[in-house]
Amino acid sequence: MPNKPAIIVKDAVKRYGDFVALKKINLSIQDNEFFTLLGPSGCGKTTLLRMIAGFEDVTEGEIFLFGEEIDKLPPHKRPVNTVFQNYALFPHMNVRENVSFGLEMLGQSKSDAMRCAEEMLELVRLSQFASRKPAQLSGGQQQRVALARALAPQPKVLLLDEPLSALDLKLRKAMQLELKHLQRETGITFIFVTHDQEEALTMSDRIAVMSDGEIQQLGEARDIYERPRNTFVADFIGDTNLLAVKVESISGSMVQCLLKGGQRLKIAVNDKIKIGDSLHVSIRPERLFVSDVDDSRGTLRGTVKDNIFIGTDINSLLILDSGDEFRVRASNSDRGNKRIYAPGKQVFVTVEEGAARLLVD
């Protein structure tokens, strides 16, 4: 990954009266990176995007674009473009005119603007629809027109504010791959805002998980999924089992933790902890194995409550002897190795090595 930062956000704060929407955000986004701001509604992700775009003032702090401070520049003087949830295409113009219009407003001749529009439509594979009006296009095609229009002025950074939220599930998944392909092909830095965890994991080079105006964790998708820093990140990213535990003993790099009801788990140390600490452990459901035989590998014991078929997977809901609900996931292709047991069956759960993650909040 290049070392040159495209965007640096330094000690950025945003206040609306007494309400603090963003609290001392520090962030460095690399050139040619697909970077995602991920979090629930109201976490501050769109506010941060709008501050980079220039649509919101920075209360405190600074924002730099390729080393140049831009937080005092108006939006039209910033070399960035934004794709919004509402594509805002001109209904009376055809696709080609929608893409070329902004270029003409920037001073390009009509012929140059039209030629660039054709190149952008070729890039997003919409050349054959150039003469159609937006109302004659599907949602996914309209989204690609909006992308072509945003890419036409060749911005240094493209900002995308939940542009896939209006699409149906199948089209949204297809457009995730399309966006990632476009980012790689153009080499432009993409900053993408979403509340959809799967969307972030699918497309991003790195993800900033946000909550309550703060960045909770920043890292590559796999690192955030496999090694969440706290209970918010573990619970928000994907599906997980969160169990309350108490540190009973520490031996080298391993910690023995006590669950409610007296069951124990051995977990690798990943933070500074001490005996007696009350913490949580996160275990992803796909990294668990169930057996009806206690062969000493079964680290937890419980009873099957229900099995839920969801197409690609079967989710088994267990009630541990501690009283905690526990989910185990087996893909259809795994069923030979991960047996599905009927409700009421007592079972033993093996935790895959390295799957249990101690969380320090």
C-alpha cells in the first residue's frame, strides 16, 4: 500500500451547539485506498464525510488533502467529488448529458465534455444507454451514471455516502464488486460511508468502525473481524457470541477464564489484564464445533434449543449450562463435519484454537 496519505484528519471536532457529533478524530487515509467509515446511524460517519467534502464546517482541528489544508476551502474548490444516496440525476437530460453537464460548468467545451462523458460511460459499462433518460434505467444503472458523473472531473478523492442503500440485496452485492473494480481501475482514493458490515468487509482495504462520534477501531477488514478491540466492535461486525467471564488465572500467554455456572475457557492473552478482571469474550459462531460426546475437546456444555436454516448455513441456537445463549454456524458443505443435533439434545462445544478473543472495554 502506498505511504503517501491522500487525506489526513487531525484532531477534528464537530459541535452543533452543546452536542458534540465528532470527538477529536485523527485519521490518515492512503492514496489509492478503498477506505470505509462504518457505524450505526448517528455515529458521526456522514458528518465526517461531509466535513471532508466541505459541506460541514470543522469546529476544531484540521483536514489535509495531499498535504494541503482544505478545511477552510469551499466545496467547489476542493478536488473531491461526492456520490450521494439520492443520485440526483437531471430527469430531462439523457445519460450522456447528465455526465457531461458538470464538465461544461467547469469550463470544458461541449465537445470535450461529451468525449469525456463517453469515456466515463465506457468505464462503467453504460455506453449503450447513453441516449436514455434516467427514468428508463434500473436503480443499479442510475447509480453507475452517478458514479460516471462524479468520476468525470477526475477528482483526487471520491466520497460515497451510502450509495447502495436504495438497491435490492442482489443488485447491492453486484455493485459492491463493481465499485471495488472501479476503484482499482481508476486508482482514485474512495472513502465510503455505510452502516452495512458485510458491505464494508467485502470492499474495503481498511475500515474505521465508529460509535458516538469516535473511532472505536481502525484496521484491515480481516483484522477487525478476527480481532475486535471491544464489545461494540465485536457485536457490530458480523455475528458473534459474547460471554461474560472473570479472569481466574494467568499462565504465560494463556488466561483461564471462569464463566457463569462454573465452566472454564482457556484464552490467549491479547491485552494487559490481571487476575480478578471481569471481561467479555467474543467467539465467532463459524469457529465452533458441536459433538454429542465429551471427548475432552468439548470446552463448553449446553443443550440445543433450535436450528434455523438460512440457505447457505444452518444456525444452531444452544443454551449453555451457564444460561448463556450460544450460536453455532455450519455451512451446508460442512454438515458432514459439523453435525446438526435435534432440539433438546445435550451437546459439547469445541472452540477452534485462537477463536476466542478477550475484550477489554
